[in-house]
Amino acid sequence: MVRQVTATRYVTPLREGGSLPAVVEADDDGLYVAKFRGAGHGEKALVAELIAGEIGRALGLLVPEIVLLDFDPRLAAAEPDQEIRELLQRSSGVNVGLDFLPGALGFDPAAGFAPPPDLCAAVVWFDSFVSNVDRDARNTNMLVWHHRLWLIDHGSALHIHHTWKDAAAHARRPMAAIKSHVLLPGAASILEADDKLAPLLNTEILREIIESVPDTWLAPQDGLPDPAAHRAAYLDYLTRRLAAHRELAQEAERVRIGA
């Protein structure tokens, strides 16, 4: 499901990104926005990027293709910024790459581009499901490319994996941050979105997505001694959350209508 490519050229850093991503060229001649494992949130941000992004793609939402990007930090030897050089030195090995969308602009709700209400509802449903708390008016994490809305930057999703505390209860819990979702005011019924989207996911799809996470991103931690244990935790959490999809949608709909 997820291709692996090797970086062949470090093109330019994207200095506006908080995690200091960069545009790189790979051995398939493609350009990718690289997210590095040596950045502040480490491998867990890459895990969230991959799992949440691939779930979005499974739902038919526009997410740039995600690849596993093997990066040799020597490619950026000429980078003059010491902070970036040190980041790249910490990021040897497999990182995340997202297909670069040339000329894309950040989505700004005040700029005149209004996504269709049913698409807004679908994105709200998706972000609620993957517990992505980072899609507000200040930081939309969406792009407009060829007059279509693309979803990027899912590193803040699945935040339960930073502790795994009370994961079973958390899986049934609506996301409080949904009230600040930038697309909620323009969304159609979240319940109708739930009717369309929930049937597109199942345990096997979720398992296949989780299996694509590299072992090197799944470091041992309390209660999770190996990659298999990590994968089981992700699958259990997301399966429980999918089982609670109607309750999650009902809460998002309640917030939408201001009940």
C-alpha cells in the first residue's frame, strides 16, 4: 500500500513549518515534502502522519500520496542552517514523504474558496475519528490545489499514543476540539457523513494500514515491548473507535447545530 523511495537530492527546507520539513527529490524522480523522524515529536508524529493519512485516503479524501522516504543526511551537507543540519543528522533512515503539490496554497477560510458542505462534513468526521486536534482557523493544515481541497499534516492525530492511558475509554470519547474545527461552520450533516464514511472502514483495512508502519518507528515503551505490541494497540484503539462511530458523529453533529 505504501511505497518506499530513496532520497537522491535535498532541494530546499520549508522554514515556515514548525517541524522543519523539506522538499526532496527521490529515486522515482518525484518531489516530496519530507517529515523527519529527528524533529521534536519524533517517530510518533510520523506514525500519526502515515496512519491518519492513509485512513483519509481510504475514505476517498484528497491526501497527497504518502511514501516511506529513506534519507541519507549527507545529502544536506551544504545546508547552512545549523539547526536544520542537526535535525537531518538525527533523521538518518526511514522518514515520511508526502507528494509535493507545486503551486498549492494554504487553505484560508477568508480567502473565498468554500469547500462543498458535504466535503466539510466528511473532513470533520475523519478528523474526529483519528482524533486530529490540529485543524483550526489559525492552522488549517489544508491546501488548495487545482481548485480542490487537500489534507496535510496529520502528525497531531492519534494523540493517545503518547501515553496510551485509558485507551479503551478514550476510543469511545468524542473529541472536544471538534468545536474549533475550521470546516465545522460550513459542514452539512455529520450524521449523513457518518452513514457514508463508516462503512468504508473495517478491521482489515485498519490492520493493513497499521502494518505499513516501519518497525523502526515503534520503539519499546511501558507495556509495549516490541512492534507487534504497538500494532496491536493501534488496531485495538481504532477498532474500538470505529465501533463507536455513531456516538462520535452524534456529538459532532450536536456541536455543529449548537444544541
